[in-house]
Amino acid sequence: MKRLVVFLLFVVIFQSQGVAQESEAKIGISYSAFGKAVVLNSQDIIGGPSLEGKCSYAFGLSYEQPIFKWLDIETGLDVSNHKIEVTSLLIPDFSSEHVISKTMTTTILSIPVSLRVNFLKHLFVNGGAMIDMDLSGNSAISGQNGLGLMAGFGAKYNFNSGLSIFVNPYAKFHALLMIPAEKGYKSRINETGIRIGFTYELSRLKR
């Protein structure tokens, strides 16, 4: 997994240095709010605990490299936290007096590699793949290590100073391909939210 991460980062950096660009590369920071996690199980276990995703939030760093005026490649780092409610029955009489619920947190470090298509000056759609690494010490679900997908749309506004702000509703599908592959019962997280942030042109930092 670590070798795959290093290789993909090398490819992205190498490509960003070699493409012809019509505007400046940017770095950015973001916060993802109003998030919702949905836990999907590969199979139901009779008498097993139920898992319900609650709120999610994330922080991110991004690097944008223009390929054409209407197309950018974007990568970076995202750390997301997902609250999951675990409900168990002590005895199988379905009495609410014997129900135990607790909330656990799953933390995922993601490295996205996506394309952003810009149109109508202030709008865009984006999508791509991401590498997921589960940082949770004690999680209620399967490890979320592997490859996932993400997609979204949004709006941005570019200031003359080189600063840009953006709003980006998205959906992420974590660990679609688990690495290493897990046999038997497994679960994964689908995540939705709204990413809010700003970017700044790198060339402005050198002036």
C-alpha cells in the first residue's frame, strides 16, 4: 500500500511539471461540513450489532494543476472522521431495556487524484479515484484501506489577488477495492458532504 501511494504521488508531481498550463497552479485548504456516513455491509449477521452512520467531517489540503483552461488535475490529502452508532442486543428478546448503543469514530486518510471540468466561468464538476488508509485504532467496522471513488460538482470565484473560494458538494465511496482483500463479512463507508475552502496561486507566493 505504501509503495502504491508513493508511486501515484510521483506520477502526479511529474505530470504537473510537464504539462502546458494556461493558468497558475494553486494550493488550497478546505473543511467538509454537513457530512453523512452510510455504512454498507456485505452481508447481514443474525444477532450481530447494527451499524448506523451519523455525522462526518473532514479537513483537506489540495494542489491544483491546470492542464487546459477548462480542465484541472487535483490531488492532496484529506482526513475524515465518521461517527458510527453501534447498537447491540444483550439477549434476543428485542426488549429495549437490553439494548446497548455506543458511538465509535472511524478516521480515514485519503489521497485523491481527480479531474475538474470548468464551465460557465464559475461552475465545475469533478471526479476521480482515491487511496484510503484507515487510521482508526479501534473501529466498529472493517478496515477502510484500499481504493475508492469520488464525484461532485460546485462553484468557485476567482479574485484578482490570486485567491479563490469554492463550494463543492460531493459523494465518496471508500474502500471499493479493499487492500488487502478481506474474506467473509466486511463493511465500508459511503460519505456525502459539502467541501468549503479556498485556494491561492503558487506564483503569487514567490513575488
